[in-house]
Amino acid sequence: MTGIIYTNKGEMKVEFYDQDAPKTVANFVKLAESGFYDGLKWHRVIPDFVIQGGCPNSREGANGIPGTGGPGYKIDCETAVCFQWPMQVEIQEVLNFLFVIREEILRI
């Protein structure tokens, strides 16, 4: 499955691994189609490495700290290896509102 993320800098074509993580992909699609991501900002940008977005606290007028909000629920990790944050806190659940885009998985 593929998709397009529309930004003020252009379009990003992405490939979803729905055979590896079907519930995660379905949740992302559900949130996107509901408008959850509309108007959000990239709250973490490291040039030539990663961009991170999907937090409702990055929306103009939001009260929370960008990078800390979500839709009010989490989903289980579907992959054999779940990632770790820089603080070495292991995440046992996928933060479903958050997506990280690394250069090697983008098809721009």
C-alpha cells in the first residue's frame, strides 16, 4: 500500500508495510482519513536524517507540548523489534499518532 503526505514543501510518497504491521497501517489510514493529521506541524526535524510528526499538540492553538499528545489510545507493537527512544526507554506499544519518516523509506 502506498500513500501521499501533502506538505507546504511538496508531496511525499510513502510505502506502508501493511503485511508486516496491518493494524498499525490501518490505524494510520483511519486517523489520516478522519482528518486527525490535518494542520499538524513536524515537531522534530533533523536535516538529512529524520522528520517526526503526527502530534495534535503541534496544531496552532494547542495547549500541550508538541510530541506528547495523541488520539487518546495506543496500539500494540506488531513487529519483532520495537524501537527505543534516545533516553533508552523501551516502547512496548506503538505510539499510533506519531510517525517517523527516515530518508531511506521515502520515495519522493
